[in-house]
Amino acid sequence: MRLGSGTFAAGCVVIEVLGVALFLRGFFPAPVFSGAERQAESPAPEPSAGASSNWTELPPPLFSKVVILLIDALRDDFVFGSKGVKFMPYTTYLVEKGSSLSFVAEAKPPTVTMPRIKALLTGSLPGFIDVVRNLNSPTLMEDNVITRAKAAGKRIIFYGDETWVKLFPKHFVEYDGTTSFFVSDYTEVDNNVTRHLDKVLKRQDWDMLILHYLGLDHIGHISGPSSPLVGHKLSEMDSILMKIHTALLAEERDPLLPSLLVLCGDHGMSEAGGHGASSMEEVNTALVLVSSAFERKPGDVRHPTRVQQTDLAATLSIGLGLPIPKSNTGSLMFPVVEGRPMREQLRFLHLNTVQLSKLLQENVPSYNKEPGFEQFKVSERSHRNWIRLYLEENNSEVVFNLGAKVRRQYLDALRMLKLSLSRRAAQYDVYSMAVGTVLVLEALVLLLLSVPQALSSRAELDVPLLSPVCSLLFYLLLLALAALHVVVCTAADSSCYLCGLPWLAAGGVMTLIAALLCAGMSALTRVFAGGKCLSQVGLAFQNPPQSTSRWSELDLLSFLGTVGHVLSLGASSFIEEEHQTWYFLVNTLCLALCHQIYRKCLLGDDCAPQHCPHTGEEFDGVAVALQGKRAGPEGWELSRAPADPSSLEALRGSERWMVLASPWLVLACCRLLRSLNQTGVQWAHRPDLGHWLTSSDHKAELSVLAALSLTMIFVLVQKRCSLTSKVAMAFGLLGIYCYRAAIGNVLFPWQQDNKDISKGITEARFVYVFVLGILFTGTKDLLKSQIIAADFTARTVGLWEIHSGLVLLATLLLRPHNLPVLVLSLAIQTIMAQFIWRPLRHDVAEVTVMHYWFGQAFFYFQGNSNSIATVDISAGFVGLDAYMEIPAMFLTAFATYSGPVLWASHLVNFLTSEASSGSALSHACFCYALICSIPVSVYIILVTSLRYHLFIWSVFSPKLLYEGMHLLITAAVCIFFTAMDQTNTKS
């Protein structure tokens, strides 16, 4: 079966996407909990010596009512730092002098809302896949405090983030949910919660009240933690806490059973305003417990102590007189029960250690050898002896001292049990991971083996698929894989995703693996059949003048750069600072281009590609493929480039000087962009131009910069557009400035303040109309070129208009301070196309590698990193007045990957307009697919081998999600390449 290079590459990337999706499903398994897990069972009895003790029931509740005030993105310094002192005076009073206990609760990554709610109420450590499930939270089947409270007859009322309603359907006697993803709204989303307070605080028909405020988190996503809006929101939250606390104190009737007010955050907020990663600002949250049970003595100074966020589940369970959730990995916050009698303290600690020890037994086969379990047994024996002594004489000092010793033993056991469980929190679906890895590697091997044919002058290859599928080997492999599948699924101790699939789907996966394996073996056999390749290699070494040209500097740089980048993915520090790798590669590329230009222009060195006249020989194809060049008289070259190899010497005047200066201009642009956004981990806290521009004191400067950037974007883009698209582009850019002014990012010259801030929905939709209009015009021109075969101009104009529409969309979604990134990206594209790629006549592979490298660099130039916290989710809600999942996900993904997408789009435009051969796009598609597939394939192997690494969840796992998303973008790019190549072929 003969396929074009681009079609074959697109198919291989789609298979890799399937493999990576399967690998991710195994690496981030969704936990499945049976209904039997929450079946009622009697609590563990108090340890006793003989039959003297009969305390077998749960201790009575410590609090009559509980109010949970959860403020999204409430990091610790918002309460305990200078902002808390300034904007939350009542809370500060409670923390410093009132009846309260203060903690800094550490949230484990991923620091996004849904996993953190699960951690707070189940006490378990959610999996990293919950980052994806956060968009559409399923019902929580795991044992949790809310379900336990409902089963105990507690009446629960909830107002706030609708994530709670999805996690706990039919659990609340009254609720009002608000969407958490419409981040442009930070006022109404909180007012919808507060409007219920006056009424519900006067009622007596509830036991738990849960309030989840989202406004602070939305402000962070929009303008960051330094925004003046943060102070206003903290003051608003302080007044709400004071209202709740005052109402609870007024209604307290039984001093022995007071109420409890819990002020907490689900996660923190990074310096850029996002969250999801593991920086100190994202994982440290404020936790304040307010109750008259925590009254202070004179001179009692309490400083915030560090706890785990998962500790709240056990503490709430004890406080409400409920069983501790079975999957809880947290420990009781001991200061909460420190004022209770010694027997009750030990009873609470015993219940917690029994629950953790049972969880350890279920997850660790050799649990009895764990230090935590051994310490638990020691503590239980000491507790038993203390009970006997207590029942004999309960007021002696000896009893108290021995009780204090037992208490310390229990606390040590809790600490060690928590440590043992946290080390075994990751449960991998190794079978699904292995199958996904095999699919990815098979596709990569097929790409590598197909390089000689795919990059030949015809850009076609014979895919060995039909004959292997009809062979005996295929059916033997399929039978072996099916048998392996049955054995694994029947012997698996834990749930496996592939084993849960219907037989038809699982059989399809096995058939695909067997077919790809046979195709790869057939291709490998054909390459080395009869020793032909080896004989030709020997002939080439004996007669080097007849072989293809030597590797150029750019070929060597491309190879070493790709290998170096792939190897760097094995180190956590290089992943955290991957932007430095791409900045180095791009800068090195500019220096290599500078050397090449100067050698040709000043020394007259002929560095033009030299092609072997024997284009039909297989060895030539192999060597050409390794160098990324195409042999023969049909080899690709620029249609506008002079035929003379030394054509650069003919350049005169300003054009010659521009060619000489172009690498330095690109280097200067890259250096300026590095100063705009500090990213990564090590230096992300340092001030940069982006922070300076986004501060409220420099709004005028940001406005001028945004206006200049929009003007430059129009100048750089409009040159090849039709008149209609030029007008649409002008009005679209004007609408973008109006949108940013409407939401308060920039100012009009006559506007002195931002009193009239709105959501800018009308202005953004106005821009969307022009984006769709430009895209429609470009598509129409492409269809016109299909009908009129000779209309080359219509095709090039149509492609450029599609590129212009994508540029306009990116301009709308990027924040104002990032507009210079887009301007300099377009400027570098113009400089490289006019003064480097055309005069130097680089081949398709070299131009493709350059586009890919610059696309990766611009991904980081706009402030992205391998941390989830840098994803700007506010871009997904531009122009939306309600949360719509698919548009929001598309807009967020496009804004995040606008750099690689726009450089890939420019590559299509450049090759279509400049290449004299019709197979240039096929070659570019194949090269693009290959250079993207290699890092992904190697990385999933590295992640598998490092799955028990200390930083697997904080560093390697987010990068894995980025790689998966990048591969999906690559698949879309390759499909677009293939479609455009088909258009060129028909034309």
C-alpha cells in the first residue's frame, strides 16, 4: 500500500496519541471504590486488660455545629502575613488573641480544586489524573466525612463552587452551586454565596454549613496575587467570617458542646496567579479553627504550626463524633483535643492509629515489618496497661505521666504510619502503561525505518501492511497477545483499565500491536534484504566523491540538539528549567546561521548542498534521509532563490547588510523576550518586565505598549492579505484593545481610571466575528485554488489568511504584556524567511527543524513552563458569559500552545509559497512528526523507570501531561499539513 510521506507520518502520530493516552490512563489510574467500603462496622474498642473496660462506642461529638468557610486559593501569607494584618483585622485578632488554633496546611500536588476537596474530606492523596477530572468532577465514591455525616443524620447545607454538588449529589438538604471555571467573574460568584448567609445563620435546622468562595482564586487568575483587588476581596472575606463567628457565638447555648468555624483554603496561589504545581506559594494554605473550646489563658501565644491538608478529615470526624474515613492517610490535629481528659485523648489517638494500620495492611503485603505498625503495637500495649492503672486510680500523678508517655507513642506511630502510606500512595496500572509504550515505540520505529523512502524525491513509501497482516506470523502474534491479555487480566490483583474494556476494544488494541509489529519487521527485513544496504555502504566508503554531501553544520546541530534535549528529560532540574535548554538551542542556531552567512558572504565559501546524480540508488536515499536532504534534480529549493550557489555574493547594498545582520537581530529579539517573562522554578520569583507592566502603577505604559504591539501586528500580517482581510484585521485589532480596556487591563487616552470595568463580552465577541471572517475568507481562497488548478496566488493568499486569523485569535487571548512576544515572533518569522531561508536555500528538513525549535522557544517566551500553574485558564473564558466546556478547553489550549501552532502555520505558508517541488509539505510533515515523536517516546520510558522518584508527581508527571498535549497538537498539525499537501497535489 503506497502512501504519501505526510499521510503516513500523520497516521503514525495518531497511533502515538492513542498509545500515550493509554499510557496516561495507566500512569494516572482512576481509583475505583466499592460500595462495601462504607458499610457500617463497629468502631475499634478501647484497649483493655481483661474485661475491665467496655468503651466500645464512638466518643461523643466535640462540637454541635460546624461551619466550613473555604476560600479558594487562600495561601498562608494572605492570613498570617502582612496582607492579613492589613486587610483581615478580625481574623488576625482571632489568630493572635482569640479562641482559635492556627495551622499552615500543606497541600500535595496537584494543587487544583477538586483533588484538594477530596483530600480535605477523605484524608486520602488524590491521583494526578484528577487534574483532568477537575474539569468535570464525577461523584465521589470514596469514603468521606460528608457521606459519614449524612449517614449519621447530620443536616448539611452548601453554597458555592458546584464541584461540591457534583462530588456529593443528594447529600445536601439545601444547596446553591456556582461554576468555578468562569474566572472573569470575581464578584457575582461570591455574592451568590453571601446572599444566603443572613437567612441561614438565623435558622436552627442544620448541623453543617459549607461555604466555598471563588472570587479570590479568580482574581489571581486574572491579575495575580499583587493585584489591589486581592486586598478588597480579603476584606470582604474578613467581614463574612466576622458575621458567621458573631452569629455562632450568639446561638451557643451549651458551653460543653460549642460550635466550630473552619477557615481554610483548598490550595495556594503562585506569583503568577495560577496554581497546580508544587511551589511553596501553591502548597501552603491557611487553616484556622475557631471555637470557644480553644480559649486561651493569659500569656498563651500560639503560632501557626504545620500540618498536612489531609489531617482535616480525621479532625472533623472526631469533632463530629463520626468514624474516620477508611482511606484517610491523615492524623488528628492534636491541639484540637489537647484540652480533653487524658482518657479521651488516648481514645481519639487509638481510633486514628487503628484506622491507619488497617489501611497499611490493605496496601502493604509486609505491613508487620513497617516501623509505623510496630510502633502502633507498642503504643497499644502501653495503652492497655494504662487503662488498667487508670481504672484502679484515675487521679494519681503516675497515671498522668504514664498517659503522657502513651500519648507520645501514639503520636510517633501516627507520624510513621503516615510516612509509610504516603510512600505507597501511587498505584500504577503497569499493564496499560506497557501496552501504551509498545504502541508508541512501534510507531516511532516505523517512522525511523521509513526515513529513506519518505524523504526521497517522490515523497512516497510502500507501507508493508497488507502482506504482513495476511501472514502466519501476524496470527501467531495475535494469538500470543490474546493469551497474554487473558493471563494478565485473570492474575491482576488490582483494577486494570485494559482488562475492563469490552473484548472487541481490547482485541482491536492487540490487533493493532500485532499489525504494527509485523509491518516493522517487514520494513526492517526489506532494508537489510540480501545485504544490499551493507554493500552500498562499503561502496560509498571506497568511493566517497560519488556519495552524497557531507553533514553540514546545521545538520550536526539539529542532531546533537535533539539528542541533547531528549537526554535532558531524565533530570528533574532540566525539566523544571527546560526553557533554558530551548533558549540555548535557539541562540546556538542563530550563531550557526551567522557563521554560515559570514562564510558565504565574506569568504565566498560554497556551502550549497551538493546532490549526487545517482538518485535511484538506495544508499543515496539513506544518506539523504540522515541529512534531511532530498536527492536528485527534483530536490527542493526556493523558487525565488538564484540558481548560482554563490548567489549571496551578488547581493548589494542594504539587502546584503540585512542578511549579515539578521542572525544578530534574531538574537537580540530572543534576549529581549527572555527578560519579559521569568519562568521555570529557580528564577520564577525574580522581577521581570511582565510583572512591572502588569502592576497597577504602570497601566499607562502597558497601554502604550499594547497599542504599539497591535499596530506592529497589523503591519507584519496584512502585507499578503486580501483587502477584505486587511479591513477585518484592522477592526479586529481595534476590538482587542477595546476588550482589554473594558476589563481594565489598559486605558484609553481619555480614560483616567478603571471605574467602568466590565467583562468585555461584547467586545470579545466582536473580535471573534472578524477571526471567523478571516478564516472563512482564507478557506474560500483555498477552495477556489482547488477549482482553478493554475491559481497559485489564491492558494498562497488563502493559507496566509488562515495564518492571519490564528494570529488575531492569539492576540485576543494573550494578556496585554505578552503582545510583544507575538510581535517579535512575527518579526523573526519575517526576518528568517526573507534574509536567511531564501538566500541560503535551506532544505525542507532544516527549515522544519528551525520552525519546531522556535515554536518550542516561544512556548516558554510567553511565560509557560512545565508546571500546571502557568496555564492561563482565564484565556478560556474570553467572550463567554457562562462556562462552556468545549470552547473553554479549546481556547485555553490554543492560548497555551499559540507559539508552536503559529510557527507550524508559518511553516506551511513558507513552504507552499517558496518551494518549487510539490512534495515539500510531505517532507516537512514527516520531519515534524519525527522530531516530535522522539522526545515523547523516550520520555514515557524515562517516566516508567522513574515512577518511584521523589519528584515524580511534582516534576515528571506535569511534564508528561504537557508531552501528551503537545503530541495531540502535533497530530492536528500533521493532519493540517497532509490536507494542504493534498490541496497542492490536486492543484
